[in-house]
Amino acid sequence: MRLISFLFVLLLTSPASAHWKCTGEDRCHDFQQCNWDGQLTWCSKASSSAISFGLKFADGLNFAGGYDVFVEWAYEDAQGEWIELHDQGYALVDGVKTKFWNTDPDCIEFEATDQNPSFGFGECSSGKLANLFNCSLPPYDFNVLRKGDQDDKDWVAIRQGTYSERYTDATFTTEGSGVCRKAIWSFEHNGPMSISTLGCYGEVIPPEDAVGEIWMELNKIKPRLYSFCF
């Protein structure tokens, strides 16, 4: 029910441009600031059902030579069971499970896969979307996102289970050099936090499946809390 409500609101509130492709259909909407492979272009979104839709991207001003993708928020598996993907932050794009994000307030943007580049529809900004780093410490999952080559405009997407997701600006720095160099992103989430790649380590050996570190400042009295993340 939440998925259907989300899509219904999206259809009603999506900002539409002048009709350059849609011809009056109730489930078709035009957008002037879509993003295909980092470049802003026009696109049309046509919904075939409450859980699926097609996107047609123009190649510059040439609609006939553009690009098509088909997106499904849920699918029926071989056993006839419906698998819901939206609340986990995924969709099927041309049959490939693909991560999506609300990178801009009115833009739904999908990560690149082997089949498609990154793309988005709505009121998007330019630049290719890249997921630089993923680090989990249950119940939280952290993803560092960047558009283009602007390392001063990174975000951290913070997901708590399937119940909430928020975005916060992150400051990017590095520490060490060579093979010991590690990337660090500092941000605010109920207080100062940072996540980083592993770099080199000394007396404390990380678990075999660790991919990074998390630092949290609990309050002014207690020291910072440190943990590996996976």
C-alpha cells in the first residue's frame, strides 16, 4: 500500500515541462531536467501500471535517437511470489536490479550498471552519479554519493532498515599516503560522525569482512565511539 501511495503522489506532483513527447495521456509526464549519463536532457515518463513505468530520454534535441529504459518497483518471481524492491531502495531497470536515490529533492536517480549508465528523472542536476563507498553497522547502512568530479559536494545517505532514509552533506578529507591512504567523510547525524575506508592499521586488526571504520561523538562527556563497519 505504501508503494502505491508513493507512486500516486509522484504522478500528481511531478513537475512537467511543455509537452514535447506526451500527448495528453493521464499517466504520461514530461520533464526538462532529466539526467542521462551525467548530461541534462528532456525525458518522458509513461506509467504502464502502479508499479512500473517507461522512460524515454532525448539525445540532445533528437527524441527519435534517444534512450529507453523500463523500471519496475516490484516483480513476480518464478514461484509466483511478488517481490517488492522499492522500500529496500532498489528497482528493476530493464530486468537488472538497480539502486536508486533521491539525490536532489525532486529527482529520482539510478546508479550505473553494466547495462545502463546512471540516469534520473524529475528536476535533476548535471553530473554522473557515483556510489563511492558503502558501509553498514546494523541497523544503519551508509552510502557515500557524488555527482561528477566535485568532491566538495558529497552526500551520505543514511538508511535505517527499510523505515527511513535521510541525506546529509559530507566533508571529504584523506589521511596517510600510498597504500595507507584512506578516505574520510565527516557529517552530522545526531551529532558529529565520520566514516572512512580502512587504510593501514596497527595493534587493532579489523575483522576479515570489515570494509571501513565509523566514529561517533556521543556527547561532550563520553569519548568518541569507534567501530568497524561491513
